[in-house]
Amino acid sequence: APDQPPAPPAVASQSGGCGVAGGRMTDTRRRVKVYTLNEDRQWDDRGTGHVSSCYVERLKGMSLLVRAESDGSLLLESKINPNTAYQKQQDTLIVWSEAENYDLALSFQEKAGCDEIWEKICQVQGKDPSVDITQDLVDESEEERFDDMSSPGLELPSCELSRLEEIAELVASSLPSPLRREKLALALENEGYIKKLLEIFHVCEDLENIEGLHHLYEIIKGIFLLNRTALFEVMFSEECIMDVIGCLEYDPSLSQSRKHREFLTKTAKFKEVIPISDPELKQKIHQTYRVQYIQDMVLPTPSVFEENMLSTLHSFIFFNKVEIVGMLQEDEKFLTDLFAQLTDEATDEEKRQELVNFLKEFCAFSQTLQPQNRDAFFKTLSNMGILPALEVILGMDDAQVRSAATDIFSYLVEYNPSMVREFVMQEAQQNDDDILLINLIIEHMICDTDPELGGAVLLMGLLRTLVDPENMLATANKTEKTEFLGFFYKHCMHVLTAPLLANTTEDKPSKDDFQTAQLLALILELLTFCVEHHTYHIKNYIINKDILRRVLVLMASKHAFLALCALRFKRKIIGLKDEFYNRYIMKSFLFEPVVKAFLNNGSRYNLMNSAIIEMFEFIRVEDIKSLTAHVIENYWKALEDVDYVQTFKGLKLRFEQQRERQDNPKLDSMRSILRNHRYRRDARTLEDEEEMWFNTDEDDMEDGEAVVPPSDKTKNDEDIMDPISKFMERKKLKESEEKEVLLKTNLSGRQSPSFKLSFSSGTKSNLTSQSSASNLPGSPGSPGSPGSPGSPGSVSKSTSQMAAITTK
């Protein structure tokens, strides 16, 4: 691999491990980065620390220890196994495999430190420190070991056209054995063999010797699998790399050769959007592109056994990218010219598109950097004015340019949302709302032309990150949450909700096509997130702008997913159990669209049915008194015949309990005294007091009480038992009165197939339903077993007093 990643500055710290030179962690010789190879064959940075080697009793051997420089915690503890193959690359990297699919690398800040640790490893394994790779002898037989020890090196056949088959067989036979691979690699290095093979390649092409070209393909592919950095540096040099690619065009398994060189020289053009003055940097970019092409397109997909053999190739590309980003970042003139041309109105569209694509690729490369270097990278871009530049680009008409700018913006938000928030709050002091960066993002989300709204989904995720209080900072002087949310609700929320408000002016959505429904669902998802995570900002906005009423218009959408999004929004609000919200809901009669949707859904047993029932069940279980009274007083007539669940009858029971307490203030005051005591005591005291006060015998309870689930039984049973006789008298009296009224008064809906229920709202809104609602055939669409909860059969036919309370 090329040089190590740019080394971070030395940080003074206390010693945290054995064997550190001088016992000081400030010694930069031992300062290292720990990398592991992930499933995608990319190197992951595990942290910076100082490496030492010492005997670890638990591991029973000399081990490598890396302690984090930040807190002294152990980043790595690895026993130096006598049979593990360690590889030294480019003077500052040591790479090895800890297990079959677990590769590790130490990247040293200084060559001297790498040499010290390498000597320790070679000492344990009994190797000469001058070698670049130690050997793994585990898989070799004693006979092979003897043969290898008796012959000091591997003798290659002379590099001639007539001996290509012999060379190919030698390479293939050496691959299974680590020792033979090592000797083959050394022989290839020492004799300049690769360049001789490439000369023969030209001869074979000139003579159209297909058999020889097929042998060369096998030889070069085998050299790749030797996994040797020194060989890669020869093969990937400017003079050799195109010939190496040429050899790999002649795959014997294909009837025709591939035209990789033609693609790289004629089709793939290197666009230098800003002139690069450094020839080394330019050469490194060309090399990295070609090596990446070899890995992705030219080499056949490696088998399970060959996968680990290409780890050095992955490392070569990884460290090349790190080096390219570092060199570009240090070239201030280059970056200054880049941003100047990006924002210059005189720049033509094609040029601007190339500039934006370059910046996007630049940011993608930065993902390979170590965290400290990535910090420096984004800080440099921020100082150069990347956010104002993005704002200009996002305001342009070119969809491709805007798409690339969105990708760049996503890198910035994921890296540091606070930096983006700070910028948009500062620009709000100088610009109108229409051209604020965050409003441009919202507008692109709203105007996404993709039928599946792929871009809008990405942008919604970015907005969610920006308004998430979890990643907002709080300092002694200011709170980012307060400042940014104040800004967002003042300058941006009206842009986000504009499509919602425009589409809900009537009783049903004015536009109900699939794409509009998808967009509104995304907006509702973000608003639901705000309800959950923001406090008074979203509450003031919802109540002042009457947002919930507008959202509930979407319950009438033909798209079930949108109606459910609207219901989920209301459920989230009810879940807060906030009386401000509750008063707003009751004042505007905002249960009416929900009850209407429930009745229109009829006897279908679907998600809509379950979600609405769950919302009412929550109100019952949590005993939200104001909403319980509101629902029963205004909607009981529409819901009383729903008997396949006990939720609504349970709500009615709650309501009657409340009225009983109002009629008997003495009883209620005694309970409130008890309740006040409970808050100051633990759960066991609570249970004791309930038992003393209610003194209820659980054996008296009947199966008919399906209203109360087991989790609530201790609380609710006790509430029921005390005033039971009064309830029964009251209920019988009420039922007889209702029968008389029914005979005398022509209640709409009781004598006709469909009924209209008039609710006591100021708007005199009506609720319609089919008469089948009064005679629902059990659990809608569900088979239901006799006695199972939620099915008609679950209600006991007992005529006992208790059953009569909860079942009608």
C-alpha cells in the first residue's frame, strides 16, 4: 500500500500500557491507528492510541497492546501467534489476519515505531526483521517444510514464450502454500520478472498467440493472489498498468477477449474541472481509478478461498484515496478556485455540473478518512463556504446539479448537523424566508418529480436529523434546541405544511392521487416526529393553526396508508395526555372524523379498525377523564352497538364511574386523599392501601368482565365494586327511560336502514352509518373462537349483576 494516512498531531497523555518507550505516551514513535477490515472489504478506523508489546498472562504469550490516547482504554489486545502471517507494508503499516475473516492493521505515525514492533513480532516468530512477511506453517506438511528448508529459494524458469505454460503451472501450484507463495513473490521481485512477462505479452499480441495470452492471463491473475504490496507497486506503475490490464483481457473461459484498455483510453475521460498542478497527485488519481477498475471490472469475482488473498489490493486503494483527499485538501488554491467557479453566475451549466460532480466525489472519498482528518476536511470545506455554495446550486434549474448538491448536503448533515443549523440561523438574519437553505430543501422535497419520491424520502430524513433535539448541543450561554426550534417554527414550518393546508380546505382531500398522498404521508411523518420530540413549539403551532383538524380531513382519503398516517398523528397527540391538546380536541369535536372513518370501515377487520379501537382503548386504560366524557356524551349512540370488543362499553363504564364520583363528592374526596398518599409511597404500600380501602373479594368477579384486561385488573376492579348497587339502579332507571323515549320520539336512524346522528357541536355536523353497525356480526372478518377476547363469543351470557354492567 502507499504511504500511511496523514498522521494526526501528537497528543500528550498519560502512559497506559507496558513496554511503551520511556513510559511516556507522548512518544510519537509508538502512536498508531487501529484498523479492521469490514464485510465490504473496507478498512474501519477503530481509534488512535499507543502500541506496546509485553507478556500477557491471560493470553500466555507476548502480545500487542494498543491503549487509546483519549482515555487509556484498551483498543487492541492481540497475542503474537507464532504461526500467524504478519505483513509489513510501506514502512509504516503492519497487517495480519486474526481469524479467518478478521483482518487487522496498525498504521504507525513514524517508521521507527513500526520497525520496533516489527522486530518484536519477528523475535517471537524467530524471523529475520528484514523480511516483509512472516510465515504461516499451520497448513503445511512436514515434508513440505523439509523441502522448503532445504531449498533456499524458488528458481523460476527463464522468461520465454515457449515456457509460459511451465510458468503458469508453477504459479498455480505455489498459491495453496504460504511459504511457496512467499518464495515465488521474492523471486518475482528480485529478478524483475513482471516486466519480462509484459514484454512477452506484446510479442504474443503481435503474433496473435492466443494460447500464450491465455497462459499470461493465468500467471498475472496468480500474481494478484500473492497479495504482495511490492509486486502491486510494479504492476500498477505508469509504465506497466495498461499491459497488466491487457493480460487480464484474455480470459480462457471467454470466447472473445474483453476491451478494457480501449474503454480506459478512449471512453473513460479524465475531466480536470480545476487544473491540478501537482503531477504526483494527478498520477495518483489516474492510478487509483485504474486499480479500482481492475478490482471491480477486470478481475473475476474472487471465490470464498481467494477473498482474503486480495486484502492488500483493498488496502492499496483505501490508502490511495486517503492520500488523494489529503493532498487536495492541502491545496488551498485548488479549493478556492473550485468554490469561486461554483458560485460564479458566469460559469456555464455544463462546467457547473462537472464541478458539482467533482465535489460530490470528493466528499464520498472523505468517508475513508480517519475521524480527526474527516473533521479537518469538513472544517476546510466549511471555511471555503460550501453551505452558501450549495444554497446557490440548489436554487438552479438543472435537476442533475440539484441532485448532486443534495447528496453533498446529506454528507454535511450526517457529519455535523450543528454546523448546518448554525449557518441557516445566521443567514435568516440577512435573507428572506424563500431563499433560506432549509426552505430550499423543503421545496425540493415537495417538488420531487420521481413517482416513488426517492429524493423526497432522503430529504425528509435530513430534515428529521436537523430538527432532532437528541443531536442538539447545550452550552452554558445558549441552548441550540431553543434557538433553532424557535427559528424553524417561525421561518420554515409554514413551508413544510403548505401542501397539507392547501389540500385540506374541504371535507375531503382536494387532490387524492398516489404521489400527493405519498408526499402528505412524508410530511405527516415529520410532524408526528415533531409532536413526540418538540414541546411547546409544535403544540402552539398545531393549536393556533388548527393543524389537527386539517390532518383529520385526510382520514377520508382513498389511500389507506395516508388515512393511517393522519390517525397516527392524532394518536401521538393523545398519547401525550396533555390537557391543552385535549381541550383543543374537544372544543373542535375532532373525534368526529375518526368515528366517521370507523363506521365507514364497517365490519372489515383491518388495520384501520384495529388502530382506531386501540386509540379508544388507550383513553380507557389511561383513564383520560376529559376525553372519556367527551366521547361518551357525543358519540355513544354511534358506538354502543360495537360489541365484538369491550372497549366502548368499558369507556361508558368509566364515564358512569366519573359521574358517580361527581354525584358523591364525599366518596371522591376520600379517594383523592388516598391518591395523594399513594404518590408519596412505594408500590407495595399502594397495593396495601387499595386492599384496605376497597376490601374486594376477587372471587366475586364474573367472566363477563372482558372490559378490564389483566394488567389493569387490580386498579379497575376496585373502582367498580364499591358503588355497584347504585350503578345498577341508575342503569335500570336509565334504560326504562330510554325505552319510553324511543316509543314516543322518532329518533332518526332507529327506524330507517341508515341513520344520522346529530352531535352537539356548534357546526351541527352529522355522522352517517349503515344500520348494520347496530347489528355487527362479531369480530369483523376474524374467525373468533367461543370465549376468546375480541370475538362476539367472548361475552358471557351470565345474567349475574356483574356481567350486566359490562355487557348489554
